[in-house]
Amino acid sequence: MANLASAQKKVRKDIKKAKRNSMYRSKIDQILRVANRTGEIADTISQSAAYKTIDKAAKRGILSKQKASRLKSQVASR
């Protein structure tokens, strides 16, 4: 357990950040699953939603820029 007040605050911040990151990761997984299984009609809607979510995660540092680019390429190819 952390002894200093600043260390305790860092632990609290890290927990919040981990929750936020896991939320974005699960949302990306969910969006990618939907984008992979949709038909031609909803394809553009799901593709734009996937791009938006991937770009937000990359902007916030949850994904690297390269991984975001790879994921968007995979969505586009399907």
C-alpha cells in the first residue's frame, strides 16, 4: 500500500484510467464484431462508427497510431 498522499492519489488515478481504457477496448471489440458481420446495407454505417471509435481511442492514447491504422484497414477490407 502507498504511504505518501501523492502515491495514494496516483493509485486512485491509475484505477480510473484503467477502467476508462478497458471500456474503450471493449467498445472497440464490440464495434469490430458488428462491422465484421453486417451486410451491405448497414456496412457504411458500421464502418463509419468503427472508424470514429478507433480514431478516438488512438487520440486518447489507448491504441497506438499504427494499430489504429491496421484496424481501420481490416474494417475496410471486409
